[in-house]
Amino acid sequence: MSTPLFPAPAGKADLETGDVLTPRFGPDGTVTCVTVDADSGAVLMVGHMNAESLARTIASGEGWYWSRSRGELWHKGATSGNVQRVEELLVDCDQDALVMRVRVDGHGATCHTGRVSCFYRRVVLGRRPGPDAPASLEVVGEAPRFDPADVYGKG
Amino acid sequence: MSTPLFPAPAGKADLETGDVLTPRFGPDGTVTCVTVDADSGAVLMVGHMNAESLARTIASGEGWYWSRSRGELWHKGATSGNVQRVEELLVDCDQDALVMRVRVDGHGATCHTGRVSCFYRRVVLGRRPGPDAPASLEVVGEAPRFDPADVYGKG
């Protein structure tokens, strides 16, 4: 077995007030990472980091994730050029979530659809959704900055 | 079986470009919700919503979550008074994460430690962590706005 990159989480007090990072990885071995624009503060994406991707992010100052869909380490921007330069990495009270403030290279776009942010639609509020009346979405984000077919292929 | 509150997710194109909310709830029946301050944009907390808490949030315009630790619906602020008024609820490209822009009642604090945000420590970057040299944390957030013992009891 490999040596651990992070100490095991201790009790509640150490998690909340300690000065050592002891991430509480979930059943799939990842913590949630909320990636935000270092200047505007806008949320760009929500990703997942396992121990190795978190260690690489801390060491390199570039955003690394664990791709749950592909089951592999993911250096964000390696294909598209939209590499994430980490300005600050924050951890929450119980150490199971991260906020990563980044500046994005390339097109400055984070979403695989070519948009700056993955969060380009809002939910219409004010009515309980149900089987006959689903909740609606409205587009709020700007247009894509690149064509995914050009960047990732027609795949 | 109860009738579904949200339609089942369809294919990739509908998820990414559709105008109907079809959340992709994970194995535990929840989606991740990133809750941010509607004015400053600061990330306040990362929570989880099951179908019922998401429906209540959409209908009421107040933040409802699923507490994974307590296994129950959670009207945020019901005990502390720090109720979340929803200004905007955004969904991401593949509909498995939400960003909720809120204004917070009461102390204006979201973290159970009494702080405005759960993200009050940052990770020291630039060196790969390992068994003999864990990653360090530095406090960056402001002081707590309330004493948890006063609000939640001595527990």
C-alpha cells in the first residue's frame, strides 16, 4: 500500500480549528472542489479531487481533478489550453470541500461547452415542481468562447 | 411509490441545452449545492439537496438541504435564525450541481462555527504533501459572529 499523502482526519475540533489539512475523502475517495474565478468570484465549475489530484494541485499550483466519468487523473486544460492557475485554495470547516480561486489560461473558458462557467442556466423559482409541471430553466450566461468540436474533436 | 418531483435526466444534449430541470441525483439521492453570497459572491457553504429539499427551495425561495449526517430534511437557519433567502439558483451543464445565490437573515452567518463562511482557512501551496510533511492551513476568514454554544446548546 502506498504511503498516505494526507494524515487521517482526527476529531471534530482538529477538523474545524486545526492547522493541518486532513481531507475527509468520501466513499468514492474524492472531495468536492468548487472552482471560482479569482477576480470576479464567479463559480466556474464543481469538480472532484482524489488524494493524488489534490497533492498535484497543491504542489504545482495548477488545477488537477479526478474525472469520475473517465476514471482517471485530469489536468484541467491539458487538451483545451484552459489551464487553471491557482491563486488560493480554501478548505471548509469539516474538511470535505474545497474552494479553489483560479485564473484560467487560453480562452479563459472552463466549461466543456466552451462557456466561461458551467453555470449558464437558472431555475425559475416560486412554484413547487411536480410530475405535470417540471421546473424550467432560463439561459443567463454568455455565449461559448470556443466550439467544442474544434477543441475536443467531433467524438 | 411517490410521483417524481423532477423528470428523469435525458441524453447529453437535453441536459446541456434543455430548458427543463432534470437533476442528476447521485447514488445517495442528492446533488451538490454551492451556496454563495448574492452580493459579494463569496462561497458560504457546500451542501446537498435531495429531490424534496430542492423542490422546497424552488417553491419557497428559502434554502432547504438534505443533512447527510443527520439523515433528515434541513431548513437552513431554522435553529440559528440564519435563514437563506434565494436570489438565484443556477444549474450546471450536466445538471449534477447547483449554485445558489442567497442573502442570509439573522447574524448573516452560514457556518455552524458562527462564521460568515465555512471556508475560513487556506492551504499553503507550493510543496507536495507527504507522510512526513502534511499540508498546512492558515486562517483567512473573519472571527465568528455568534457562539455556537449559545445558538445550538452545549451539545
